[in-house]
Amino acid sequence: MKISLSKTAYTLIVIVLGVLILKQGGFLFIPLAFSFIGVSFYLRPVQWLESKGFNSILSIFIPLLTGSIIVFFVGYLMTFQIFQVAQSMDSDVNIENTSAKIAEFFNDKVPAGMMSIDEKEVSENMKNMLGDVGMPLIGGTFKTTGLLLTYGTLALVFTFLILLYRKGIADVITHLGSKANAKEHTQLLLRLAKTGQQYMSGLGLLIIILTTLYTITFYAFGLKYSLVFAFVAATLAIIPYIGTTIGASLPVIYAYITYDNHFIALGLIGCIVLIQSLEGNFLTPKIVGGSMKLNPMASLMALVIGNYIWGLAGMVLFLPLAAMARIVIKEIEPLKPLAELSGDKITNSE
């Protein structure tokens, strides 16, 4: 096979420029990408309202307003609870007990005469550290909330406009190229919308199930703020592979430094491992994975590339966007091998 150096160089230049444009233009492309996912999610209720006689603007406005109210209400409750957790850190954490165990563990492991640490010194350092947790956490929450509100508002505006002009946009896309391919383009758009709908609805159901399981587990162990920790752990499931692990580690750390009985933390670890095994081997593949049709390698690459380009937002967005991109490139003859390489049936042989 003869490789054209000029075509290879041209392809690399296009890829590099594309990455730079996406990275530098994140303020625009991040809400736009969220709006693409939102359009696929809201399309069905909008069409249902239009079939009932509502005009286009009202049919779009009602679902968007309902969804925004739900998200705002849940976000407000969680933010309030985060403030409560931050303010109670000093009173809830058993600093003396924890610092004593740290000092005892360190002094037992390090040979005598080499180095030793004082329990009171550890206690003072922990108090200073925890004293600095509250305000930065609150400040970080305000900063994140402001950023989310900015991106969320732009995403809502883009979603509204795309839904409003969707017929015209669809007509332009379906008539790209020859008229003979118009029907194929229409089917392609329908598959893209269906993928987005299945991903969003599956992800929402997964978060509800995980929140319920985590809440029951944390409450059974007597952990304070069980619902907050459970919701955070479940919501981080939107970040594949690592999200639930990061989220579930928070209540374990809190239980370890809060309660004298460290078997509570060990029990939490055991239950969390069981829940994550259930989530990784059954819930996610059955509820969310069926709509992605991506193999683990392609999913992990999408996760890493998304994190590099857009950070946390990229880790959330690039998995469904990669699944949609696979549907598109599967229709392009020269790129079909790439679509097969990223598919979930790559290990199957005929």
C-alpha cells in the first residue's frame, strides 16, 4: 500500500487545527455540544406537544422550562447541602482520634531515632487544614455554579433555536450532495437523534438507581448527609470508568475521619465495591451501553481526548459525541474501517 506523504501531512494539519479550534473555542462549542445532546432529548416531547395542537414556540418552551426548573431545584438543594457539609467539618471530624492514629502508625513504621512525629502537631495541622476547607469549598461552589449557569443558559438558547429551526436545518442536511441520498441522510439524522435520546434517558435512569442504592447503603451505616454523598457519587457516573469511584471515595474518607469505629469505613468500602460491580457489569451496559455501541478502548480514548480539550465538560460530552460520530463515519466509505475499529463488535470474527 502506497502512502501519500502530502495527504498524511494535510490530514495531520487538519486534526491539529481542529483540536486547537475546539480547545480555544470551548466557551462556544461546549454549550453548543450540550445543546446537540439536549435537542435529541427534548425532540420527542416537543413533537408530542405539536401533535396536540400547540404552536412551535410553546411546544419547545414548555419542555425546556420544565427541565430547567427540575435541574435548578435539584442543584439548589445539593448546593445548600454542600454548604452544610463544609460548615460542619470542624464539629464532625474527630481530629484528636484521627491524628493519634496517624502519629501511631507513622512512629511504628519508622525506625526509632530516625524520625518521629508528635500527635499534637498533627492535630494542629489538621485543624488548620480543615479550617481552610470551608470557604474555599464554598467559593469553588459559587465559581462552578456561575460557570454552569453561563454554559447552561447558552445551551438552552442554542437548544431552543435548533428545535425551532430543526425542519429547515434538516432540509439543508438531507439535500447535501445528490438528491438520491436525501432519504439516507434523513435516516442518518433519525439515528443520531435516537442515540442521543437513549443515552440521556439511560443516564438519567442510571443516576436515579445509583442514588437510591447509595442512599440506602449510607443511611444503613448511619452516615450523615447520606443523600448528598449518594447523589454526588451517582451523578459522577456521567464520567465513564472513574466517575463513580471518585464520588464513592468521598463518603469513605468522611466516615474514616469522622467516626471512631473505622469498621464503618471498611463496611462502606465493601458495599460500594458491590454496587460498583453491579453498575459496571450490569446496569451501565444494559441501560446506557446499548446506545453507545463503542468498545472500551474507543470509550477510553474519547474520555482522554475530551478531558484534554474541554476538561470535565469534555469527559461528559465526548462519549455520546463519539457514538454519534461513529454513526456518521460509518456512512462514509473510506472511513468505514475506523467505524468498525471503534465498534463494540470488534472482537467478533466471521
